[in-house]
Amino acid sequence: MLRMKHPIKPRKKIKRGVKMKIDFDQEFSNPRTGEKFEVYDDKVEVQNGQPVVMERKKSVLTLRRAAIDSLLGSFKDEDNLKGEEKIKRHKIAMKIAPGGRQTLTLDEVAKVKELINKNYGGSLVYPQAVEMFEEAGESVENGDGDEDVELV
């Protein structure tokens, strides 16, 4: 049995092969102030060879945005990332793109969490993302495997 320990609270046990339904519309907030994290959506055009911000809109950082930005981002330690991995990440991002409640496998959840940690290295976004995944609350079994796995 594979077990990963967490010093704060016990993890949910989920059978291998189980898919999870996760609400990707959940919003991130500052735990001290309760204020929502704001991000900018820029419309950029190239003029005279230089990028120019044509329009700037504020929006709230959601799990959807954090996951997609992380899946489609490029990282310094991944200069030689294989095409297969890029395609895998793109497919996960496309599952998440509609927002709302989407179904992911445990492997997909693990990949999203790994990349959110890499993309948002501070201590505000990643811990909240982990809690959002853990509190998904709804799982859909597909019945293969009976080894218990605890979510990280």
C-alpha cells in the first residue's frame, strides 16, 4: 500500500484508477485579508516590432486559470521537454478549459499540482490549490485496481 504522509491533516484515501470531479471555478484569496487574488488579462498587439498592451482587464485568479497557466507554461528546467509531455499537458488543459466541475484522473491531478507548485512557487497559491483538490469531495470510480492511494 502506497502512503504519503502529511504533517497537518490526514489525506483522503482513493482507489487507484479513480477519477475525481474538481470545481475549477474556485477562487484564490489572501488568507490574512480574505481579498481575492487579482490577475490581468492583457490584449497585446505587436506594433513596430514591439508588444503593446492594447487592453487590460482584471480578473480573479481561479483554479482553472492557475492550472491552465501552469500546464501551458514553460520552465527553465524543462528546456528539452519532449513533445509527448507537451501534448499530455495540453490535453489536460483542454479538459480544464471549460471551467466548472471537470473530471480528471489521479495522474492528471498530480501533474497539475506539480506544475502549479512550479509556477506559483510562493506559499499562497500552491497550498490553497492542494486544499481545493483534496476537498473536491466527489469521486467517480472506474473500477480498475484496488490499491489505496492517498492524495498528495
